[in-house]
Amino acid sequence: MKISPENLRLYAVTDRRWLDGRSLASDVEAAIRGGVTCVQLREKELGFDAFLQEAIALKAVCSQYGVPLIINDNVDILLQSGADGIHVGQKDQNAREVRRLIGPDKILGVSAATVAEALQAEEDGADYLGCGAVFATSTKTNTRSVDNALLSEISASVKIPVVAIGGISQENAGSLRGTGIAGTAVVSAIFAQPDIRQAASSLKALEVWA
């Protein structure tokens, strides 16, 4: 499976902090039913076996709706779970090496916060870029800032789709319109909300890629 700009319109990154007794799979399904077009399973704390079981469960949900499942920074989890792709940051495993390990048919996403990083990621075989943080975020620490001018410059410099990430909410997402992005990646704007499906639907309706 290869990824298209349409797959990246509303990209949900998981965070189990807000599960409150629910399963991650049920929250992800609610998000997809609300309009999420891509899901990234991000687990920095789970052990390998628990991470793998979560990946298998989410792959079943995502496949049911035809939505790509991306694994954050773990090639073994990707390959063993049958997920559709992987996303790596600048401080994670080298993107060119990851492409070699996963082969040509899996999706490879790479984080980039400069034009140089974006061009290198494209050369290394990335299928899309995650660019941010476009706003202040509490989800990740030590992030670099990417303003609209830089986001536009990155989008124009590469042929692969660009997804904006970092502190994006219902209130500020509209300000990203016109930067050339394919879509937005969000965490708390979906998974921390009392009605996950409605939150996803409201974000999708903003059509920031238009």
C-alpha cells in the first residue's frame, strides 16, 4: 500500500493517556468513523509484546475501514503486525536504512523541520513528511518550531505530501490553509476530546488542505 494526499487529510496519532478504561482500538474506530484518514500507533512506554498486540488490534480496525496504519519508529513491530508503514524522526533510525529494511511497498514517513531535512528525506525514500511543531505542543518535548512561511517553503521544495503536526486544534487549524500541506496530524485534538468521533468530524470539515 502506498499513501496518497487523500490518505493524509486527517492523520491521528494515538496517545493512551485519555483511554479512561476504553480500548485504544475502540477510540481509533470512533476517530475513523468521524473522518480520520490515517492512524499512527505511537507507543514509547509499552513493552514489545504489548506494543505488538496493540498494533495487531489496530491493524484489524484500520483494515476494516481501508485506513493506513503507521507504526512509530519500530521496524520489527511494523513487519510482525502487518501494518502499512512506519514513521521515523530525525533522531530515530536513518530513513534510508529503514527503507532498505521495510522494502519498497511499505509506507515510510519522516519528520522534517527544515528544507534540507525534507529534501534528504525525499531522497532517502520517504513517501510523506511530518513537519512541525507548527504550534506549541505538550505532547512532545524538545520540538523545533515550523512557522507558516517555513511550512510553505518545505511543501514547495518536495514532490511528496507534507503533513503539519504539533499543537493543532479545532481553533487554530484553519490558519494553516494555503501552506500547501496535504493535511494535519493531531493527537489531543481528537483523543482527549469527550466525543472522539465528533472531534474528528469537526477537524476534517475544516479542509485545511484546500
